[in-house]
Amino acid sequence: MRLADLDLKAALTFAPQDGKLLLGQERMLLFRQEAFSFLRELLHAKLGPRLARAALTQFGYQCGLGDYQALTTMYAWDDEAERLGAGPRMHEWEGLVKVEPLEMSYDRTRGHFLFRGRWKGSYEAEVHLQRLGPASEPVCYSLAGYASGWGTAFF
């Protein structure tokens, strides 16, 4: 499988008769951004910024880990670079952010992993601005968690 051939539309199974949306055998959920925006604001208000960040980062980590496992099960990738690049592509397909990879390198024997990129049009930055206003530090907790989950599963 080549990254250019990844088509989430074809990989999803819509089964409204069962109340399910599946990616392979894994159930996916489709939420409105406004609902997530409300949840993010509620987490900040009830837990405080530090715990809200931790919860959203772990949420993103589980999403990245699960997507990696699903796509690894569903497809035989042509090479490891294609498999690694599928994480940012899933970010795009899922409507989370537009990813522009800048540098990807890894060497499992040396314990080296590097992925640098630009994330544009982040849903998370958008909802943070709408509900909580401008921030002086990064706010894309779930996106960073996703990248960490995907990268950890890959490496």
C-alpha cells in the first residue's frame, strides 16, 4: 500500500442499521466540532488547564495509537516511510488539521525518531480561540497526543 492510495472514504463502513461507523473492524465516532469545543471549555473550567491538557493529550494518544493499529491491520504498506506518513494523512482525512511534513527520519537500532512538520488549520486551535481566547503557549493537546501515539506505535 502506498500513502497516495490511502482513501478513508473507501476504508470506512457506514452501518446505520447497526448504529455504527467502522474503520476496518474498529468503531469510529463522528462528532460536531462545536460539541468538542464545549467539552474542551468544560474540562478547562472543571479540571483546570493542567489536567485538561493531560486528559486531551491522552485522548489524542489513544486516537493515534488506535488509528495506527487499524491501518497496520488493514493494509500491507510498501515500506516503513509510507506507514509512518499515514499518521499525518489520517489527521487530514479525519478533519483535524492539514499536515505539511518537513522531515521524517528514524533508526530503530539507534533509538532515533524524528518527525517535524507544520500543522495548519488546526481544529483544536480554532476551538480554543473560540471558547478560551488567545494563548501564550501551544494548545493543540490532542493533536500532539495523536502524533505521539502514532509515532510510539510505529517506533
